[in-house]
Amino acid sequence: MSLPTVQHISECFIKPQYTSEESKQPIHLALWDLAMLSVHHIQKGLFFPKPPPSSDDPKQPINDLLTNLKESLSLTLLHFYPLAGRLATIKQENPPSYTVFIDVENSPGAKFIYAVLDSTISDILSPVDVPLVVQSFFDHDRAINHDGHTVSLLTIQVTELIDGIFIGCSINHSVADGTSFWRFFNAWSEIFEAKRKNLSNFSISRLPIHNHWFPEGHGPMINLPFTHHDQFLSRHEAPKLRERFFHFSSESLSKLKAKANSEFNTNKISSLQALSALIWRCVTRVRRLPYDQQTSCRMAINNRTRLDPPLPEDYFGNSIQTVRGITTAGELLEHGLGWAAWLLHQAVTSHSDKLTREWVESWLASPFIYQLGQFFDPCSIMMGSSPRFDMYGNQFGLGKAVAIRSGYANKFDGKVSLYPGREGGGSMDLEVCLSPDSMRSLESDEEFMNALDLSTEIH
């Protein structure tokens, strides 16, 4: 059964409540930011119960919510002012030079959309696969980050359902990584709650740091060796996919972690590494790859703590790379879970300041822009997002969120995203994107299904 379509009711632009001197200055993108210019935005959002209608005016609670969301967003943008800007470029032909920065002054601000959908939360969450209509809960559908020259760097879309509210956030990935994305979301929720309680102080507990990191001798302007954006941009269209959520309770993850450590006679493998190894092994099996086919499991990793000296935890921007375990399909499946998890453990623990700076020097010598097609390896998987991000702590006066969902952005066959489970306690949700044939086989894979806590599985 197809669901109704999302109808946009209104949209406007939100600026910081007032302009600071700091926000009038151009913000030059660091190298990790520039590398993201050709990939999609970050699109994540939360389902909440709908506030009860008022006896006087059934729409009043929604109108009040929209007003409070807009006003608290304007206050939040005082601290996260880059999100109210647009990208701008200075370029020259000879020698080739293309410099991208954030211009906050010459921008209408962040975008705010109010939309409605004649469906219930259950209509969205009950089907086995994530319905395509979820993609309409976000702005910037199929946009790449370089489009931030003409479209907002941040859009909030509030979609009203019959019995719920979905707050979807789309942020330009050249401006923020996952850590920065959720720092913004947490701060917005914090300010909303302070405003709702009529507190006089709208300060936030963690202030973002906007001083971008550049290696010694470089910055604040990095010139890309191009004369036109066509030389480094591409647009990736995902193949036909099935997208499904799987829930792992804290108990099932504890068993999985214990199994991996026991098999390799260690106690250093984490739950996240054990779970990543499990999905890597199971997806490789259902793909029926040749024995000698190389396969890898990529994992996004935060560079803030890897650098020496480390970057502040509240560094706002991108500070991520990927690390990976590599082997052949035959070797991966001949060995056990612990062997695969140890490959991933080694990839994570060996990612040091030295390796990070070597990557930086290599990039500076020959700058490149990530292309989504590079990550679409039909023989590998990519683990994104993190269960460590505080997602369910955002409430906006609506209580604890019911579920997390994401948009179309940055998905391909083998993309897996990790989220905290709603009940907490170390539980996790896996958002898995696979070809229809591979997903069908995964649903009957004995190793994978045995590891699931079926009594609490969600879709």
C-alpha cells in the first residue's frame, strides 16, 4: 500500500537573532571540509508523539510548537552561525585556483519548512522496509554539498503526521560532520527547553569552536587546483535498494562482544567492532563473492582525538576519515567472528596522529574531492554514523523520540548506519541498505538472525 505524499504548507528563512562581529568574517573551509564538496548532506531526524489538541483551537499546539522551534533556532544560530550562511568561491584561471568559504553575511539564513502527511507513525515504522516517503521528510534531496552556493546550508523540516511530529534536519556535509551535526541538534533542543521553561539564560552547555584546523604552514585559505566545479563534482544515483532497520539489545551485543573476544583470546574487541564484523561477514556471505575477491569494511573515524595535540571535542566542522579492514571473501568466511573483529580493531587502534598527518600531507600534495561512486563497492560495506551520538536526548517539549530515520543522502548497496537504541543501555539500531536480493538472503542468514534479539527487533 502506497502512502500519501508529503505536502509543504509553508517555508521561511531563519537568521541568528542578532549579528555578531565574528559572524561577519568569512569562514574558510579546512581540507576535511573541502574533500566533502561532492557528497550529499547529512539528513537525520526524529519522530515524536504529537502534542494533544487544544479544546479552543485544535491547531494551536502545532502553531505554538512551530513558533517556539523557529525562535529557539534563531537563538541557536547565534552560536552556530556558519549554518545560516551560504558557500562562496574565489577562483582564477592561471594558475588554476578554486577557494571555497562560508559567507554568513550575504545569505537569507537557514531554511525552515512546515509540511503535513496524512499518515500515522505506525504507517511509517510498521513496514519491514523503510517507506520511500521518508525521503520527503528532508530538504536537499539528492543535492551535493557544493550546491550550498545556492541552497541553504541548514534546513529544518517539521512534518506533521496524524499522530506525530517528525523533525528532520539536513546539514551541508562540507560544514559539519556527524559529531558537529548532533552537537547542533543537542544545543537547539537545550535552548528550546530553556525557552519553554521561561528561563532567562539561553546559554548552552557546550559552545562550538569555529577556528578551523590547518596543518602548520597552510591555511586559512586552501586553493584547490581547479578552475571550474565541473572538474571535481559528480552526482551519484543509488541503485535500487532495500533499506531496513535491525535492533540489537544490550544483551545480544554483550553476547556478540564476548563471542568475538573469546574466539580471538582477547578482551580488547568492542561491541561496535564485533557488530561491524558480524554484518561484514553476513553481507559478504549473502553476496556469494568468489573466494579470492577482495572485500573491506570501512568505518568512519573521528580525528579530533587522534591528532596530537588533540582538537577540542566541540570543534565545529569536519574532522573525519575512514579506516578499514581488508581481506578476501574466502578468508573472511573461513575464519570466525573474532578474527574479523580483530581486523577492525587493529584498523581503529592504528589510526594515529602520524597516519592522520600523512593523509593530510598526501591530500595537500594532490587535493581530491570524495566521489560517492568511490564508496559504492559492491564487494564491501561502509559503516557510518555512531551509536555514541546523543540522539534521544533531544525532546523539544514533546517527550522522548519514538524513532530515528534518515533521508536519501549518502546511501548505496552496503551502506550501514549505526544509531543508539531507544532504550539505551548500550543497545544499537542498524540501518542497512542492500540490493533486494542481498537483503532477502540476509533475512534468512543463520549467523545474522541468531545474533538478533528477535523479541525486540524493529523495522
